[in-house]
Amino acid sequence: MYMKKVINTLKNQRGLTLIELLAVVVILGIIAAIAVPSVGKIISNTKEDAKVAEALQIINAAKIAQANDSTKTSWVYDAEDTDKTNGELKEYLNSVKDTSFTVTFDATSGDYSIKGHDSASIVKSSYTETTVVPESELTAKAQ
């Protein structure tokens, strides 16, 4: 008897009403409206962090190059320079997105800096691509 009652109850059930379905769609729309801009900002921040990390990687390559030849204090990277007359850092870098930049070493202070890299405007909004960005500012931005 009990089983028959349960079966009859299940047969009498209806699907979702249009109002219930509409409520679910509205709730999903609100969640999407909140989530999409947040995901876009996360992606943008990740790209900026990658540019700063690349600049630090380039400076570390210059440190290795300087350890191999302590007379040099400036390194130029030019992706278009196939005969390596200006691309002294090419042998220390596998792949970088930026195609042209200069790294300098100040022997008196022991500081490295980079010029002509995309990371300049990320470190400070007032910086341009021609601004010399010290390693200390890149490191501070990376943290």
C-alpha cells in the first residue's frame, strides 16, 4: 500500500514552472556579471606580473654575462640582430617576448637597470619605455 502511494505521488509531480526557471536564469546572470570582470582583471594582472618577471630574468642573465666578462657594464638585446653584434644576452636568454632593450650595471653602486622593456609602465604609470628602471623597483613590484 505504501509503495503504491509513493508511485502515485511520483507520477503526479510536475516539472519546473516557468517562473522557477526564470529565477534560476536571473541568478546565473547575476553571478556571471560579477565573475566575468573579476576573471578579466586576474588575467590582466597575470600578464603584467609576467612582464615584470621577464625583466628580472633579463637582469639575472646580465648578471651571469657580467660574471663571465667583468669588463662589460652594458648589454644590448636586439632580436633582429642575427649576427649577434649587439645581442650579447641572446646566449643567456632562451625566449623573451620583448624584442629590444638594454641592461646596464653601475659599478659604483652595484645596481642593475633595464631600459626599453615593456615592464617600465607597469612599475610606475609615469614611466615610458625609454625610462631606465632599476632592479630594486622591479623587485618591489614583483612582491
